[in-house]
Amino acid sequence: MSALGTQPVTTSNVDIEASSIEPIAPLQSNTTVPPTPTASRIWASLIKEQDMAMVRFNGLLHHITNNLQSLDGTIQPLIWDANPTTFINDFAQVINLLTTTC
């Protein structure tokens, strides 16, 4: 019988690390296996950046909305108070002045 047939088949830690598989400690062992860096940290940072960008964008939208409401509050009374007859009278006065002075 060969020596290979009597030895249990095992995978070395180097092979496990090379294949990016996280090693698991045997059940009877009290040792802990340090966690390998996972993509969850990267995703968490990307989500945090996305949330911050959304907060800034929402702030910009609120700023624009407030400015438009302020502008609307200023312009609407001017439009409501505008009297078309005043414009017609002013226009008639301008024509009178132009025709009499020229």
C-alpha cells in the first residue's frame, strides 16, 4: 500500500487563501479564524457616499424650491395689481409726446 492511500486528504491554508475561501475552524477547536475583508465594507462605504449625495441633492432642491416660492410671492402681487388701462394710458401719453415734439 502506498503512503498516499493512508494519509487523509487535506487542503493547506495557502490553497484556501489563494482560492479566496474563508477558512473555517474545526468544531472541536476553540480558536477563532480572523475574518477576511469582505465586500460588505466596500458596499457600506458606497451606500454611505450615495446617502450623503442624496442629502446634498435634496438640500439643493429645497433651496431652489424656496427661491422659486419667494420669487412667486414677489411677482404674483405685481401681476395682480397690474392695471391694463394704466399701460394703455402711458402708451397714449408716449405717443402724444412723440407726435407733439417731433
